[in-house]
Amino acid sequence: MRNKNWMLKAVSVISVAALSLTALSACGSGGNAESENGRVYYLNKKAEEQESWVKLGEAFEKETGIPVEIQVGGNDYDATLRSELAKSSAPTLFQADGPSFMSSYMKYAKDLSDSDIYGQLTDNYKDRALTNDEGKPVAIPYATESYGIIYNKALLQEYFDASWSTVKSIEEINNFDTLKTVADEIQNHKDDIGGGVKGAFSSAGLDSTSAFRYNFHLPSVPLYYEYVDDDVDMNKVPSSVKGTYVEQMKNIFDLYITDATVEPSALSGKTMDDSIAEFATGQAVFFQDGVWVYNQIKDQEVADEDLGVLPIYIGVDGEENQGLNQVISNYWCVNSQVSEKDQEATEQFLNWLVTSDTAREVISQDMGLVAPFKGFDEEQYQVDNPLVNANREYQEAGKTDVVSVPTVSHQWEQDLGSAELNYAQGTGSWDDVIKVFTDNWASEYALAYGE
Amino acid sequence: MSEKIKHGPFWTAFFAIVSLAWIFPLALVLINSFKKKIYISTDTFSLPTGKEFAGLFNYTDGIEKTDFIQSFGWSLLITIGAVLVILLCTSMCAWWIVRVNNWVAKTIYLLFLLNMIVPFQMVMFPLSKMADMLSLNTPWGLCLVYLGFGAGLPVFIFTGVIKSIPQEIEEAAMIDGASTMRTYFTIVVPMMRSSIISVAILQTMWIWNDYLLPYLTLDMQRFKTIPIAIQYLRGGYGSVDMGALMACLVLAIIPIVIFFAFCQKYIIQGITAGAVKG
Amino acid sequence: MITMTGRVIKRWWPMFALPTCFAFVLGFVVPLVMGIYLSFTEFTTITDSEWVGLKNYRRALQDPDFLHALLFTVAFTIVTTILINVAAFFVAYMFTKAMRGAKLFRSVFFMPNLIGGIVLGYIWQLLLNGVLAHWDISLTYHAKYGFVGMVIMVCWQQIGYMMVIYIAGLQNVPGDVMEAAAVDGATPRQVLFRITIPLMMPSITVCSFLTVTNGFKLFDQNLALTNGAPSDTSEMLALNIYRTFYGRAGFEGVGQAKAVMFFVLVALIAVIQNKITTSKEVQA
């Protein structure tokens, strides 16, 4: 009995202590690291770049004493950003990926027209910054990226050398029909190439975390050709689209899902990681993706010199002259709702990122980002990786860049991805894809920009 | 109940097989945690041998990527802190409500009953906003939030018990000159012992595993609990590190198994008591 | 009416009642009232709300995903309530009789309850996707796989919990009543259906109520296992509400309106359950 009393006393003492702690914390508000120099909190979107940003954050903190916190936005950047912005220690720096995303965060985006970072932009990219209603720049593009169909040169060479192949050199693959011939033949002879590949294309993973390759990257090709035909401003979002070339998009999409490493029914659970793994271990010859994926492919089974990139041919007249897709989907925005000091610190951080030697080195060499700032013109800060080089070659050869135009909203992209998935699985038709492409564009435009 | 009816070896064998099937998912995660990540989704059911074997890499990698040790610490702190605060405060409040029993007490009691049926989604937005505005976005602040949002069930269980305690004992103690606090801690609390354990178990199970409330309330830069850390492994842009995920799942389950092994009796008692009254 | 203890401790309210009530007002009463108010407004933070009347409710009811989630949740709740209770009752019934190893089996069945929803979701994602890979599909191929997957997972988790409650209930059924019945020549089946189950009604009500509420409120498992894929068709109510809130700007009010409707639904179930319990008690 004595014993029990002792225990009860101990428990109550601990509880009272715990309670007073909570009470204290409730009163002593503002326990945040409110340093004199302000703070930087960057909510980063790209998990694969997180390590490098953290490294840069630490370096900046060491140099200036301004505390820097870098967090990765997780599964759903939009949702995380929304809940983080609502908190008192909100991100001071966040990312946008295009005008539709920007439009819902406009009131958090600081006017950067007088900022150093805007001044650092190279002249031909100044007008690529996203603007607010008054036309002031609020989101600074920090990386231009190109993408296409990455291929394994060694495996493709085996195909060219084979007795049964119709196409004999890479130069011949400059339109959709040839690409289809190659892919079909590889698929039919998949055991004869590279000691047995699993398919011509790596899996077109349509898991919700990975579908952006097919609901944003891919549709930009038909959208681009439509905009060219109709003379639409590629920096803006039109109120409706006609879907002129969606039928051509079906060509390439069919190729992705039939000449592939997996059955179409398995696509819903496949991620980009799976796809990368297949390509990087030599199980697939082709793989639609972009320069950013280089860090995940290198040092595995495919040598650097075996990496090549083809444009995404969909079967449009004149596509022999097509180059790679060029996308800007990474912008920096400074949160206008945090304290002056924090904003200043953040701008200082941004400027440091594009001017200091450390940061330029990490950004161009480790992350491999092609950054459109003056400080990156110097030779040693040019990105040197086979995927970026491939793009440079296309541009130098005078091929036409495909501008990846912004889509109307993320909801549209998600709906398109769902329709594509249903089509791939056989639970929906291509007509549904067309319907989403055009009808949902208009309805999403009304929701996002209307009223 | 009479022991006359006995089950034969058939049922023992039957349940032995079912039990094995019951453990299988956990065993599968354990096995896969030693596999290299690219083989986990392709060869889920094979043993991690040969080139598939990853050793402890997934564990070191997972612990590093998620700051698992830290998350574990915060989870532990939040759970213990919140449960202690809830036990102390709600039991005292329940005693006050039962013994005072005027219209104020009755109204408060009804509100607590309402609390039991309100789903978290109903209050999640205003609650997380307020918690943030009041700087309750720390583990200590979260204890207070848990006390507020989770008070209904404990108060309900405690009032039920206190109603069955005869007042004469308390009165006798007070007449003997015991102070109110003394009466409460030496007379009332010991009589509530089993329900205190019951509430402690129920609240521990809830808070330790809770995801959404801490996710929306805590300052994510500094504090992550285990469920949040695990959910974060499923990052954006199609990168799901299956290897680290498996290792973290195993690490998240181990403390639970230990807790269960040591407190099984109390857990089962607690749930039964909680359910019969709830 | 007020007693001596009552008179004495009434003065002690700052010590006894205040801490809980203070936290309660902060953590529940104010958010609840604010939540109801906000459902009639448009807002992005709680300070910039603008009254719009019933617009949010109209938009919520026009959302096909919401209605789908509602149906999905109802179907899921019915299936799991039946499966879990039947299975748990059976297991409890078997375990209350002498059996070699019953104690160990009981522990095994109970254990999954202690594992949190997020962790559970990923455990089963691994297992189910591994199995489905044989047919070249995955859990997110079609909502029916997500549905079945979640049913299996939730059964795995909750059967042990309900079993514990049923065992306690069975142990409280007086043995002599059953013995008397057996002596009177009743078959074991008759004893079970005519005597045991009626006497077990309180436990059955409690367990059904718990499974129904758990089904309606399911969130973590849904988030981790399928996250609503494909095309939000495996999305349940709680997840739908969460994603309406945080998924998209301009829909916070709609999310709040959905949450209010969700609350009304859950409250209704609780009231019905309460009615059933009390009426049963009167009969007994």
C-alpha cells in the first residue's frame, strides 16, 4: 500500500510538471528562431535535389550567420505548401511550377522587380519570369530543362547491327513511323538484344506521384503544335484548346504502353523510380524523361557515353526538324507575408545562390541544373552531362525547340493522367482522353481564371 | 464458463495456421527490409539472398533519411506527456463534475459527450490554425491540444467510475481533516486505478499512432513524429524509396511489439473496460 | 441536492476543472463553432472569411467525387462491420473454451491493433501489390482492388480488438444458465443462438458501433494504401474532405462544408446506437 502511494505521488508530480510545461509554452509564445538577421526557410519541391540544397543552406549559414532551413515538400507539394504557409514560421522561399500554380499563391508572392536575383537573370530569360496582375515579376525561373526520349546507345547499336533490323542508323530515326518500326522490332526480338531486355520502353509509370511524365510532359508536344498552328502566346494560358494533335499523341502513348517492359495493366502502380531502375540496369532501350534524371542514371549499368536523347515524335508533318522539349517548371518565389528581415535574408540567399562560387559549383555540377543567370555563363559553370550536351547539339544543329507550354491547372493534369491510365488499362477509351483534354481545359480555365 | 466443452487438436492446428497467416505481413516486411530497394517490388516474396541482399544498408539509410531517432524521441515525448496530462487533468475534472453536479457541471459534461462523436476533420482547419497562432506548434503545445481535443472519452469513463464510488468515504476523510487534494489523491485516485490504466492504454494507442493532428499542428521543420517521418518517405516526383521504407516500418513496429509484450495484460484489461463503458 | 464533497470542492474549480476546460475550449469548442461558421464562408485563413451562405454546401453536393466517396464509405462500413463482428465473435467463442495455445493465438490476433494506420497501410501495400503482381496489376488498377485491400487490412487490424471485447462479454455470461439449458436437452447450436447471443447483445452493440465509426472515420489507412488512386475512386469520406481542404486553393469552404455534413452523419449514427443500447437495456 505504501508503495502504491509513492508511485501515485511520483506520477502526480510528473504530471503537474508536464502540465506546467505545456502552460509555459502556451504563454511564452514566439519560441521560434527569431534571429536578428532574419531567417530563410526554403520549402523545396524536388526530393532528389534535397541533399544539395541542404549543403548549400549550411554553407550560406556558415558564411552569413543567417539560419537556413530546407525542407522537402513531400508527396504533394501543393498541400504541404498550403499547410506550411498557414503556419507562423512559414516558408520564406517556395517554388512555383507555372502560371496556374502561381495564380493560387499570388498573394504570397513578393514583387521582385527591384531584387538582385531578378537583375541576375540573363536578358533573354527576363520575360520568362512569371508576373502578377500588374505585370511585375514574382517568380524567377532558376532552371531550364530539356527532355525527350532518352535511349541507350549501346543497346540501340546492337539493334542496328542485327540481321533482322530494318533501320540501320540513328540518323534515320527522325519521325514517328521510324521510331515505331524500331520499337516494334526490338519488342519482337527482345531476347536478342543486350542479352535480353524486358522491352523497348521502360514502364510508363502512372502512379500519381509519377504521372507528370504523361500528364504534363507528353501533352505539351501536341499543345505546342496546336499553339504554333493557331498562333497562341506560349507564355499565357488560353481559355480553351482544340486538341488538334491529341490523336497523334495516341501514337506515341500506344507505343509507350505496348512496346514496354510491363503489361499496361500494371502501370497504375508503377513509379518513375521503377522506370529509372529498368533503364539504368539495361532492361529497356527507351525512356521518356529529361536532364534532371541524369544523377539517378549515372554510375549504374549504362555508361555516360551510351546516353542519347531523341525528340518526342508523335507523327506531325515536318517533325523531322523537331528538337527536344524545353521546359521551365521551376521558379523561386519569396513569401511576401513573412517579416521584412526574413524577406531580406531570403533575397540575400537567392543572390548568393547565383553569384557565389560554392553555390554555382554545386548547382551546375552536382545538381546539373542549367541556370539562366549571368553568373553561370562562365565556362566552369556550364553543365556538362550527356543529356544536356545532347540538347545543345540539337540546338546547334538548328532543330526547333518544342516549348513546353504551361497547362491550365494541376487538376487538369491529374484528370488527364487518370484518363490516360484508364485507356492504358482498357477501362476507358481514347475518346475520354480527348474529352478531358479539351472539355476539362475549358472548365478548369473558368474555375482558375474566371469570375 | 464451464470447461466441459473442449476443442480438439483440429482447432489448435486450425488456429495455429491462421495465426501464422496473421503474422505473415509483418514477416514479409522484415524480410524485404534486407533486400536491395530495386528488388522489393519485383521479387516481393523471395528471400534476400545473393545479389538481392542489402545487409543493414536500408536501416542506416532509412534512419538517416528520416531522422528516425529524433522522430522516435518526439513521438515518445508527445505520447508520454500528453497521456500524463490527460490522465491527471481529466480525472480531476471528472471528479469535480460528478461531485458538484450543478447546471454548469452538467453543461460541461454534455459538451464532453459531444466531443466524443465529432470527427477530427470537422475541426482540423480551425484547430490547426489556432494552435499555430498560439504557438502550440511544439511537442509541449501539442500535449495541450491533445488534452483539449481528446478530453471527451476520458472524462466520460472517469465520471462513470466516480459515480459508482460511494461519497461517504470521501466525506469521512474530509471530516477527519484531510484536505481536498489529499482526499482526491489518496482516496479517489486509488479507487479509479483500473480505469486510469484503461484510459492510459487507449490514449497511448491513439496518440502514438496519430498522423493527421500532429502533421497539421506541429512545426514540421523541427518536429516530426514517426508516422509523419514514414509518410515523408513517399516523396514527390515518383521517388518512393522502398528500401528505406521497409526498414522504417520494421523500426516503427519494434517498440510496439515490446510495449505489447510487457503490458499485454493491462492493454487487454484497458480495452475491455473502455469498451464496456464506452 | 448538492453534497458535502460537492460544496467543498466547488471552490476548487481552478485546480480541478479549469485546466481541462481551458484546453477543451481551445482544442474543441472554439474550433467546432468556428468550423461551423466557416462552412458558410469563403476563406483561405481563419481571419479572412467572407459570408457566402449555402454556396459551399451546394458545391459540395455537386461534387461527384464526394458522393462517390460517401457511397464507397457506406459500402466499406457495411462490409467491414459484418465481417469483423462475425469473425471476432467466432474467434472469441472458440477461445473462451479450453484449447491448447489459445492464449498465444489471442495475442497474435490482437497485435495488429497497436500498429498505426500509416504503417499498416504500407505493410499491406507491399503484400497486396506483391500478390497482384502475379496478374500484372497493382492495388490501384481499379477501385475494387483498393476496396478489397482495405477491407482485408481493416479486418486484420480490428478482429483482434473486437475479439477482446467479445471474450470479456462471453466470460460474463453466467455458466449456470447454459448448463441448465444443456441439461434440458438443448443442442449447442440452440444454446448459442437462443441464449448466448441474446445475452451478448450489449457487447455486440458496442462492437458494431465501434466498427461502424471506425469505418466512417478511416483516414490513415486509406492515405497510405491507395491515396485514393485510381482517379480518386478509392477515396473515402475523410480523405476526400482532407484533400478538398488542402488539395486546391479556393476550396477550403467546400471542404469545411463537407466536414460539417460528415459530422452530422457520424453524430446521427452515434445517436441511433445510443437509442438501441438504451432500449435493449430496458428490455433486459
